[in-house]
Amino acid sequence: MLSFGTAGCNLGCKFCQNWDISTSREIDHLADRATPDAIAQAALRTGCDSVAFTYNDPTIFAEYAIDIAAACRERGVKSVAVSAGYISPQPRAELYGAVDAANIDLKGFSDDFYRRITGARLQTVLDTLSFIRHETDCWLEITTLLIPGHNDSDAEIKRMANWIVTELGPDVPHHFTAFHPDHRMQDVPPTPPATLSKARQIALDAGERFVYTGNVHDARSGTTWCPGCGAGLIVRDWHRVREYRLTADGCCPDCGRAVPGRFAERLGTFDGHRIPVRIASRRGSHPVGRRQP
């Protein structure tokens, strides 16, 4: 996957893990801009079958992201939006109608948390999740960064999981990831692994079928298990894929059960290394992203 971003953000999260990018002005980081065609060509050249808009929120460069998604689609390359989902209805329809997949940060499940910690509102994000799930062909996944003492209570996680199952369905993957002290929340301790495991169990008990932990070494909670026979199909540990056993049509090789998702045809073990990618322009070559297997 070719990952890239610009600079700036439309939220003001106190815990931002990419704050040096999200709080910067575009002029601080970009001396030139890669064309949509150049990014699509870079993905092909480096063997990437998808391009991710990440590091900062694609909402603030939605028109650019839509053009890149179109250029990628013309060449058989998929596009993925990694976003907080805080966006108005019209651009929401245009952006998520253009990309192939989205990972939306559901940062908490109370409007008080959203207002105090992010400067946004919960309902707008819920509307985005519902829109993507029910009004587009875009594949949807959710990530929740659990911050000790702020959004990690059992009651809040249960409310969140119940809403996901009721409003989006049980098959939307949900990732609970670990917080580390950063930006304006350096006085908050890291998320204990036990908190992630407990949140995962609460979500499973509520009816979510594909729930994962992230930013920790926990192969069992990071693995995709077959909903039919229980076999391990995609074994992950931290940011590495250790094993990939799905068939080309996304089924379990043991029992034939289909697994919801968008899957690649290649099998094997993938490394988690990142390679800087440079794109040539008329003003010289400059980095726009990183390649991630």
C-alpha cells in the first residue's frame, strides 16, 4: 500500500499521534504537489495495489483525494480513506462515493468527549458511518483509540458496540488501539494491554464479529478467525501480517466459509517495513508517501 498525506486537519484532538503533521500549515511541508496521475503511477511502479490517504485527514484535501481515487481506479489501483469522518453531507457523498474503502476513527461514544478532546461532535461521525455503510459500496472499518480515563469505560464501550451492531451490522471490523502519551496529553499513561483485551471482549459479547486490538503485540486478538470453523485466516502481530490463508475469493480454505471484506489474491507472510517513495516532478523528485505491505 502506498500511503501519503498533506498537512493540517479539521479536528483539534489533544491526543493526536501525528500532531507534527496535523498542526502544520501546508507551506511548512510541501514545496510541490504530486499530480493524481503521478501518485497512481507511483503505486504501480512500486508494486502497490492500493493508495491510502492517511497521516492527516483527507477531509481537508477531499477534492484532491477524489481526483487521485479516479486516477487510481483507471489503472486498477484501489484507494482507501483513513479519516475521523467529520464532514458535511455533500462532500461526504462525493468523497466516499469515490474511494474503495474507509477506516473511520470513532474516537469515543459521548458528545462531551468529542467536544472537550477533539473539538468535534459525535453525531456527525455517526452520520458518516451510517452513510458509508448503507449508501455506498465503500468497504468500512472502524478504529477506536482507547485513552485511559477518557473513553475507555466499560459502559461507554458497550454503548458503542451496541450502536455498531444495531446501526451498521455485526460484520464491520472494529479495531481497539493503544494510546501513547503525545501532543497535549503527555500526562496520560499509555493504554494497558488488558484494557484493549477487555474492550474487545465487550464488543464481541455485544455481537460484533470481527474485533481486533492494535499497537500492541497480541497475535490472538489481532487475528481474523473464520466465523465458520474458527481457523486462523489472517494472523497479525503488531503491524505485521504473519500468515495469510484466505482463498482468492475471500473464503476459508478449510471450510469454505466466506469472510466479509475486500481481500488481495496474494498469499504468504508479509513484513511490516516501510519504504519512502519519491515521485519525480518538474521541480525535482520529492517524497509523498510510504509503501506498506
